[in-house]
Amino acid sequence: MKILAIHGSPHTTRSATRRLAGFVLEGAAEAGAETEMIDLCDSRITACTACEGCSFNGICVYEDDLPAIVERIKEADGIVFGSPVYLDNVSGQMKIFFDRLADAIHYQVLAGKYGCTVATTHTSGGDDVVAYQKHVMNYLGIVAVGGLSIATGGNSEALDGAEPAARELGRTLAGAIRQGFTDTKQEVEIAGNREFFKEIVLENRDFRTDEYERWVKLGWIP
Ligand SMILES: Cc1cc2nc3c(=O)[nH]c(=O)nc-3n(C[C@H](O)[C@H](O)[C@H](O)COP(=O)(O)O)c2cc1C
């Protein structure tokens, strides 16, 4: 079982968010998972320019690190998204990454995995950023098993107190992968999204034939 954390803090190893995501991974490792972490700030990811090039063949016009990251997500059974709160939202690094997942979202290439989300903030916005990242997971067809936000008040020691809950979240994620996890609300949302994306898959079936056939095989297109 592989669990991959991806965080969008530019603080790299000094990052509170990275540390929180690291606790989640440690909990998952205790439950038997093989874990890894991607620091988005070490990756070269160009912002989406809405050229729609990817809609023709799934390949972005920008040759950067995003495709390799998508491959690493594909190889993982569980995903952790983490971001610091920047002006009540995810960091720019995280948002650029999310925007570049549009094709993966439309064709649901990462669907069926489990995930969880974390956020750190000085004071406010943590829960909203946890919820937003969960919303993006649902767009991807990934069910989130939980989330955790910590307001540090500028004190990095605040994270120490969050370690048990973060480790527990990691163990829950590993348990969901092993035994399954049901959340009807998220499943209804994911199914609704898939109905919407189905129209894109049908519309583009002449040049995205492999994806169309995958959807038929999965029973997502009758
Ligand atoms: C550009 C920027 C915007 C921020 N916006 C907020 C904010 O809206 N509310 C808040 O409470 N903290 C805000 N913060 C503080 C960070 O969310 C907080 O320090 C976070 O824990 C940093 O995590 P990191 O070390 O993983 O980067 C902001 C920090 C920066 C650099």
C-alpha cells in the first residue's frame, strides 16, 4: 500500500504544513503503508493557460514536472493534500497544481482512491482550506476520509499537539485503503460530477478513444 502526500508550501523543510502532512504519513506507515512526500515548490509546474491543448490528447503543451506527479499519484493508493492558508485559500503553488489536474478530473483517471487533507494557518481559514482540498479530491473521484487544520498562532510548537490526531488520520487513511470506506455524501457528489464529465468524454470520443473505451469498460458510459 502506497500513500503519497503532496503539499504546496514554499517553506520546504521548514514548512508547518509539510510537518503536519509528515505526521499523517508516519501514522500511515505505522499501519503498514509505504509513504512518500512531494514538495510542489521543488517541482516545475507552469500555470494552466487554458489553451485546451490537453483536451485533444491528454498532453499539456508545457513540458514540465506535472505529468510525472500525475504518474506518481496513479501509482499511489492513498493521497494526502496539504496547503498553508494564503489569504483564506490554498497557496498559489497548490492552486497551480490543482488547475493543471483539469484533464485528470475530466477523464477521472485518478478515481477510486482514498485521501485526506491538511492545512496550517496563523489564525483563520484552516477548515475552509481543508474543505476546499477535499472538494478537489472529490472532483478527481477520490473519497476523503478526513481532514485536519491547525492554527499555529505563529508558534511552531502548536504542531506538536496536533501530532496524535494527524497520525490517527494517517492510520484511518491506511485502514480505508485496506478495508474500504463509505461516505454517501461524497459518493453522490462524485457520481454527479461523473455524469457531467461523461458529456466531455462522449463529445471527444473520436480523438480520446482510449479514454472513451475505458469509461465504457468501467460501466460509466452504458
Ligand atoms: C502570502 C501569505 C498569506 C497568508 N494568509 C493567511 C491568512 O489569510 N490567514 C492566516 O491566518 N494566516 C495566513 N498566513 C500564514 C500562514 O498560513 C501560516 O504561517 C502557515 O502555517 C504557513 O505554513 P507553511 O510553513 O507550511 O508554509 C499567510 C502567509 C503568507 C505567506
